[in-house]
Amino acid sequence: MTDRARATVRIGATRLRARWWVVSLAVFAAMVLPAFQGGVSAVAAVVPAATVPAPTAPTAVTASAGNASALVSWIPPANVGKGTITSYTLSWAGGGTVVSSSTTVTIVGGLSDGAQYSFGVRANYADGGSGPQSAPSNSVVPNPAGTAWSATGSMQVGRSEGSSLTVLRNGKVLVAGGKVTSNVPTASAGLYDPATGTWSTTGSMLAARAYHTATLLLNGKVLVTGGSDGVNALNSAELYDPATGTWSPTAAMATARFQQVATLLPGGKVLVAGGQQPQQPIASAELYNPTTGTWSTTGAMNIARILPTATLLPNGKVLVAGGGTPGDITATAELYNPATGTWTITGAMASPRWFDTATLLPTGKVLVADGTDVAGAILATAELYDPATGTWSATGDMAGVRYFHVAALLPTGDVLVAGGSSVGGVTHPPPLASAELYDPATGSWAAAAPMTTARFWPRIALLPAGKVLVADGTSDTVQPLASAELYGTS
């Protein structure tokens, strides 16, 4: 190739490169320069926006019948998209709707006694939009409520303490485990049928255990975790299938524990936190994923706790309060955030307490009642936690002190507290039959009819028909109780 030809090629290539830079500069000017002229917002316009998942529906919608009313509760959506929930809309067949506040438990009034209702729930957002509607709740038939107790069928096995009581999707109640003698747990389980008022045996657990947790999953199965075999803490977990009446193993927890707390989270995972390995409080927490049947670690609590209370708040966070700590009883409380997997300290209660109860009210506040304090004194006090401010405030005192009692929110909006003991410092505290009712509207307590049987540390469940089932516990002769009774009869 001649020098002239080589020069022509070089010139041609230079021209091509020049044209490429001209085109590139033109594209750059068209895309970016207007952004700089328009400011930061314009720059953001050329950056692809992150995809925001669509809001999901509330889950686990549950109803219990009241007098011309129904108490309806649910778990908030796992994903709220880019919005903030301002309220929920409840609807039912026949075109009825009611808009509640942003709490996740409400009383629907204006219903007809004797008619059947099932409720759907959807979240409303600050931008004016609404999310998808939930699956329907169980069906309920409103009816006039009574205020008396009446005996119902007895269990096949007496259980003194440490059992679990779970209301299934079909309305029956599963009892599992617990102590059958002073320190011997059982693997047996039974089913209570509210329609007949009788108990029947169902499949036994794979391991005998007491002081475990039992959580109704979104798929209708029951997850049982940990507990004690009478000597050691357990890390095993198992699932009960109501369709077959059998138990099957699932993955074990990383940490063996008993007297822990478990909470069903938005999205269906289960948070297990705290508890103890004999005499040693635990701060760690784990998450169970029902889809994969596996556990994963999550953030540890700031304070190790035995038998604190745990409450799912309307904002999807979990409030854990009080409990036994190393060598002490605490008044502290903390919040678990499922979105970050972390815990943060929130306002402390006025009094350290454990062996108390915690109840989410229709106002969105949490009522804690009674228990024991650092000095071992049994309490009659109660406090309210306000998630909006992260603080506690005093409310009315109960008429009498008690601990190891049970509590349930009634379809009227009142809170029923029953049983337990008023005597501490003894090996076998004498049980109580007395009961009281808390009225959130007045912040005061009133005496309720006493149970037919005095019970120390029984179990409690609100039934779809609006009645309250109380079962097992220790008798005044220090015997495991097989009997059960209903509150709300006329």
C-alpha cells in the first residue's frame, strides 16, 4: 500500500471516530443536559425507579359472635406497598360494610341475632387507594351473650400446667402437652367440639413436652415449638394437621428453649423469642418459614427474658414486655420489626412484672394486668401501652391481686381475667375461682361471676360462638384438672 493510500485510510478512520463522538455527545446532551437544567428531580427521572411490590391482603381474619355484633380480628398485610394504612374496611354478605380505625381488632355492631355472617377485610391507604380483600373469616351467628359460667365436657387427661390451647379453623380447640403429674409432661392431645361440648382424643405429639408454644399457621396447621421434657429444654418442633389428626416433624430450632413466646407475623412466618434453658434466660430469636419448613436466626432481644408477654401490634411490630431476667424481673419492653429483623427498646412499664397477661384492645392499645414484681409481691395493678407514643400509662387496679391467671378479649370489648392465685412464696399456691372484667371505656374493673372450679395457671380460648373456654390447671387439692368450663352462658 502506498503512503497516499495509508494516509487516506488513516483520515477515513479519524473521520469515523469523529462522527462517533459527535453522535455520542448528541445522545449525552439529549438525555443528561436537560436533567441538569431541570435539577435533581430531572436527574432522578432518567434513573429507573425501584419496583415497589403491590400491597397484600390482611390474613388470619377471625370472628367471634356477640349480641347483635361480632368481634373481628386480623393480621395486617405483609406488604403495604408504598402507602401508609389509615383504616380498614370490613364487609360481609348482603352489602354491609363498616370502616374501622387502623387497629386490627374491632367490634362490628348493627348485626341481626340469629343470622350468619362472614367478614372480609381490606386496608385503606393515605393516598386514597385500597388493597386487596382478605379471604373470608369463619362464619358466626350473633346471639345474646350470658355472663355466667357452666361446666362442659372434661378432657381425657388432666393437665396441671404448661399445656397449649389452640382454636382451629374448623372451630374445634386443640389441647396438647402439659404436665400430668408434678414434673412429668405428656405427649397426648385432644380436641374440643363446641357443637357437642365434648372432648375426643387425637394423635399424640412426637415428643412429650410442657411450657411449649402452639401457633395456628395460615395454612391451618399448628406449629408446636420447644418446651421441656421434664429435665431438659427441647429444640424440636412439630406440626399438627387437623385434616388427618396427626403430627409430623419439622426442622428443629437452633436453640433449645422452654417458656418462650411465639407470634404469627404478617406474611405467615412465626417469631419465637426468649425462654430459658434451665435457670438461664435466653435473648435469641428465630423465624420459622412454613413454606420451606425451616428456621433462620433473626436479631436477638436486647434483654434475655423468661415468660414475657408478646403482642402483635396493628403496625405489624411485636411488643415484648416484662418477664424474668438473669436474677431479676424486668419492667422493660422492646419492639421487633419484621422488616429489619431487629429489636428496639420502647417505653418501660411502671412496674416490673411477669406471670401477667397482655391483651390487644380494639383501641390498638395493649392492656397488661397483674403478675409479680421484683420483690415477689403479687400485683393488682394494670397498665396500657400506646403504640403511637411508645409509652405506658396506669389504668384502674383490679379488686384483688393475682398471678398465673388467664385473660381474653370478649366480643363486648371488655377483657375477662380469671383464675390464678393470690398467694406467693409457697410450693403449691392455692388457686382462685374469681374473675373480673375490664372496661376499656372507663378504665375500671368489675367483679364477674366466679368459675365453677378454682384453677391455678389454666388455659383460655375465645370460641367463634363468643363463649370463652377455660380448661385444665391445678386444683385446690394440687391435682391436674381434666375439667373445662364456658363463660358467656345465660
